[in-house]
Amino acid sequence: MSQKCLYCGLEIKEENAIYCSSCGSPFKPTFSKETGFPIAGGILSIAISGITIVFGIVGLLIAIQLPQIQSVYHIMGIFGIIAFLLGLGGGIASLKRRRFVLSLLGTCFMLLSGFVNIIVIGWMDYRGHTQGFFLNLPIIVLSIISMIFIAISYKEFA
């Protein structure tokens, strides 16, 4: 069975032809395989970045108030602010399906920020390991979920 191009009138004998070999017009509608994973990953990244900026600001405020231990909390503050910036940028890029590396880097850095917060809080107080873990558990879990969503949809990024 042959097909006839609606635009140039050329008769195509290939049954599985999708485009006209003469003018390039499509024979059958082509559907892109877009999923909601980049959007879900982007929304999670933006939400997590909001949490990390809180830890970043708290870390810097503690470092200012307690100068004898400022270097440890400065680390937490700096990681929180950098994770916020990369997470927000990566989340927006993921929503737009652009810059896959930035999207993945943002979620990776937010995950790293969660682990740094656990270490810093635990370092300052022996009982803080448990507190730090449970305070940062949402950052860690949501970062991993966001990372998975973004990673499995890498073909959708331009």
C-alpha cells in the first residue's frame, strides 16, 4: 500500500514512512514522549532549595553568634546557600527541560548539603547526630527522589 504526500503529491511506497522523502512533511502525527518526571523533579528541587536556605541562614547566624565555633557552622551555612542557588537554578532548568547537568548538579548538591548538616550538627553535640539526621531526612529523601526523576528523564532535556 502506498501513501501520497499531502504537500508535494509524491507517492511513497514505504509502508512505515513517517516523513516524505521529497519535502520532509510528516505522514503520521509524531508524538514526543514527554513525561512529567522533569516537572516533578523540578518542583521537588525548588521545594528542597527552600529548606536548604533555612539551614544555610541558621548556620551563618549561629556562626556569627558563637564565634568560638564559627568555622563549623560557616560550613553548614555556605553549603546551605550554595545548595539553595544550585537547587533553585536546577529546578527551574528542569521545569523548562533545559540544562540536564545543572538540574542533576543542583539535586546532588542539596543531597550533599543534607549530609553536611548532619555532620555539623552531630559534631557540635553528641546527641545531635540523631537530631541532625531527623531534621535533614526530608532534604536527603526528597533530593534522592528528585535526582531519580531527573535522571530517568534525561532524554527529554534539550
